[in-house]
Amino acid sequence: MNFFKSFIVCLIALIHINVYSQELELDKVTIAELQEKQHPKDTTAAAAILFKRGKVNFEFSQDQGFTMLTEVTTRIKIYKKEGYEWANKKIDFYSVSNSKEVVSFSDAITYNLVNGKVEKAKLKSDGIFEEKVNKYWSSKKITMPNVSVGSIIEYTYRVKSPRIAELTDWAFQASIPVNYSEFKTYVPEYFVYNTNMKGTIMPLRTVGKSRKSMNYSYRQEFDPGRAGGSTSQEKLEFDETITAYIAKDLPALKEESFVNNINNYISSVSHELSSIRYPNQPYKNFSTNWESVAKAIYEDEDFGSELNKTGYFEDEIKALVGSLNSPEEKTVAIFNYVKNNVKWNGFRGYYCEQGVRTAFKNKTGNVGDINLMLTAMLRYAGLQANPVLVSTRDNGIALFPSRTAFDYVIAAIEFPNELVLLDATAANAIPNVLPTRDLNWMGRLIRKDGSSSQVDLMPKTLSNDAITMSYTVEPSGKVTGKMQRQLTNYNAMLYRNRVNGENQDTYLEKLENEKGKIEIEDYKRNNEKELQLPVSEVFTFKGSNLCEVIQDKIYINPLLFYTYKENPFKQETREYPIDYSFPFMDRYAVNIQVPEGYVVESVPVPANIVMQDDLGGFKFLTSVNGKTIQLSVQHQIKVPIVASDYYEMLKEYYQKMIEKVNEKIVLKKA
């Protein structure tokens, strides 16, 4: 960094103040801790973080200026085999040469109780791995040795980074209990950071000041009237802001059905650089908003410049769309062309990794390569196409403006009455049906002039799963029938993803096992490759375990192997939204033939459940016509995300629905 060199030529001494004198120190691992069989406040926990302490401070060097030092020490208790995953730790770090971060692990020990004594196993070099993730990022990972149920593991890692724009994010909560979490920052007065807190559990926060001093020397500017410049000694005094966050006895934030990314709701703190004010230097304001973030990304040579490159594809696109008239036809043609000719290498990122020309030539690229190429081709064909920055589900919801808020890019076409979103990394995606990793609330569209606007990524159109089933029940209880299933939009894409490349016999074997050991024959699949059409499958089936025969009565679950079995919502309360990804409708039309010698004793009574604020609903209709029982069932969720305020209502709705579909049809001998 050059901004400090103008007034500091030689750093002589930096006087450190001991600011850790009152910290809670780690005690030695005890026999009692190793003997502990379960967490005292959560008996279901597979592991627990006994202690996690982090600190961030800054050091100055003549060559690099200020660098940020992060040090984290963690101690974890393993209670069950399911907790072994906590014996691995991975740190991602920026690996571009001019801003490269350095990561190191130390004091990594596994403690076990052996013959009544504490035994230590230290991490060796063969348990440390480093790999290149993409053009910008690498990762360092450790796998702790000798881990078993009852072990306690402990490690420290350090990150030295010149990237001071954002301090290390700190999560107080985890998917396992956390007994103690402490995070401290030591920030020189030259830096001002905005603090962003999220989650429902707020840590105790204290702020203090520490006075520090630094001696330095510098050479005065050359005076033509003198023989040479002179060197002066100066003492620089500055304040350091010490902020401490402490949280204790944090419960596990447990996964439940329909969660986007549980890390979005973990209690945590993040910081983003707001301003810099060095001595004798102009004030630099880094406070930003989404518009400036988007503009800065667009102006990067690995983003906006790549959109202007067209020579490598012009002949192909001219030939492809020359005979097409409508914008919709051109969109589909170019979209399919990119999907079929350039395959995703699995790496994310909104910047190009190898560049659009190279990706086109090699027929493979990262997300930026592929979707910026797609955008450029659409523009060349005369369509109003622009990139849209996205934070994927794995990356978390983009709450605060920063470049790291995004990790992905897709394409968008602005038509007069709608915005069409496209992601060419997914083979089975179609316009406005994105891979589910993209469905993460809001993105940001960037236009050529640098302006930007927010884009709702969540689908509005229903995805249908329609099942028509006719079957006959024999006096023995054996069921024979025919089933047809049709899926649209997201349901169709997820189905195609599942069966893509899978041997049909293997698929049918899995399907038979999933459906209660039925036998499937005459299987046929329609429109598997015609992505614009609904995909469907048809088959006949036989099953001997689909209903019960007790004395002279037959008890039938009318939906057979499609019966909902348990409520997906089990928690008492829920603080985070219910994320379905997309609105949907499940429909069942069932015809049941009553066997000779039997009559219908009872069928479930109709039901109609409407959710609060019309968020969805459930309908259950039955009718009996001679020897035929007809059933119509419909379960619909009209919005992709349901706020946590509706959790109790939704939980009750599912319970009533499950109770209804599990009511039996009863046949008795005439």
C-alpha cells in the first residue's frame, strides 16, 4: 500500500499494548470433559463447540502498509459419530498474487481418554491439504487425527490478509450448541467500519479505547537552496478501538424442512470498511450502496469488457438467428446454443475465469464465462439483455452492499411486459426456470450505462405435479393399476435433473423401492428432452403391501404410495422463513374399482382447508358411483417464501392435511 509511504519512510518501533490481560483463557482439557456422554442442555447434539475465540488486529510494515491479522481458536467435543464432520475445518482464502492471503494452522490436537488418562494426538502434515478453487480463491483444510466418539479437538488458525475492506465475519451460533463464543476487534483510528448484526440472539458488546504510539522517521523534501534533505524523527500517537462480543450457551440452530440456507439466520456480526483517514492524507470514503457496487463490478475488466467481445461468435449467431423473427425464438435458440456448446466447469463467480473467447474455444467455463457470453450473444442478436448479479443459496442472502455479497451472474432480457431470466450453466433450465441455487430472494441487474436495479429472483408461476391413478383392489388385498404423472416448470426441471444420465432399470428399481416394493411394468417417459413441454411418465403397477385385509374388511389408503406420512414441521417455534423455492400445486385424480363381493362401508368425508391470507390450500373430495370410488386431492402453496409469522398456522395446516389423507377407505364383504 502506497498511502502510508508518503510520510513514513522507515518504521522504527511499534509499541504494543497488552489488551488480552483480562481475556478468559482456555483451561486444559479435563478427564471429566472427555467422559461427558452428551451435551447437558441438548441431549440430541452430535457435537458442541466448547469454546471459540477470535481476534482481529492490524499490523504495519513498510512494504505492505497495514495488513489484517485474524486468529481463531476453537475447541469442540464429539458426542456421536454424526459429529465427525466437525473434525474437519476448511478456510477459503484469496490467492491472487497482489492481494494474496496467508493461512496457517497450529496447535491442532485431538484429545482422547485412554486407560483413564488424557492422550494427545497432534495434527501432522499429512492431515493438511491445500487446493486451488478457482482463479481467485484457494482453500486450506485440516482433518484432525484419531477422532472418535468422546474426543475433544482443538485447533488455532491464522489468516494474514492485505484485504482490509472487510473484517472476518463471525458467527456466534452454529448447527450445534456453542458454550462460549468471543470475538474481539482492535481497529486503529484510521479505519472506520460499518457493523452489521443478524440473527435473533444478540451477544454482549463492549467498546473501549487504547492509546498506542509509533516512532517513525522520514526524509524531508529536497530544498534546492540546500545541499540535501534532512531526516526527522516523529512519534505518532493514535487511538485503537477495542470491541468485544461475548455470547454464552447458544442453542443449535437446527435444520428443518424448507430452509434456504440456515447460515442466513445464524446470529453473527460482519464489518465493512466505511472510510479511511490517514495522517497527512486525504479522507477516503468507502461508504457504498448497491448501485455503486454494481457499477464497480461492471467496470472490472473481467466483467464489462468481456461483454464487448463479439468477434469470436458473430458468424455462428448470424447463422443461428438469421431466419428467426420473434425475440422469443431468438432467445430460446441462443440459450440452447450456449447450453449445448459450453459446459459449466463447476466453478462459480461473476467474473470471467478464463475469458469468454477461451471458454468458447475450449467449450467449458465458469459461471461468469458462460453467462456473460450468453448476454453478449443476446445483445448481438438485438435483444435488450443485461447481466444480473446473484448471491446463490450457498452464499447466503445479500443483505448489505458489498462485492462479496454476490458470487454468481445470470442473464436477463427486458421484454415490454416481463423480465426473462436465463442461466446457461444448467442443462435442463429453460427461460425463467433457473437452477434452484439461483433462487435466493433478490439479484441486481446492471445495464450498459452502469445503472442498476433490483430483480426479484423468486418464481411466480406455479409448478404442477399432476398424478392420475386408476387401480383395482382384489379380495386378497393385492392392488393393480395404472399411473400417469405430469410435471411442469420447476418440478419438470428437478425431475429431469434426477433422471439425467441414469440407467432406466436403475431408476425403476429405486422407484419400486420408494413406492412400497411395487412391481412396475410398461414404463414410458415422454418429453424428457423437449424442455419447453411438460415431462411425464406412465406405468402399470402391482403391489401386495398397499392395503390391509382384516377379517371381512379391506382398509385402503386412497393415495397409496403418494400418501403424506409425517408433518415436515416439528419445532415448537421457528424464527426463519419457510422457503419452498417456488410456488406449486400437487394434484391427484384417483379412481378405485371395488372388487366383486364387496361394498363401500365408508370413505373419508370431503375437506377444504384455506390458509390464512390465501397463501395456499388443501382440497379433498370423494364420491362413490356404484363400484367406483373417485378421489380428487389438491395441495397448493401459492408463494415461494412464507414468513415465519405463519409457522404455527402452516404447522397446523400440514397436520390436518396429513390426518385427512391417511384416513382409510373401508370395504366390507356384501
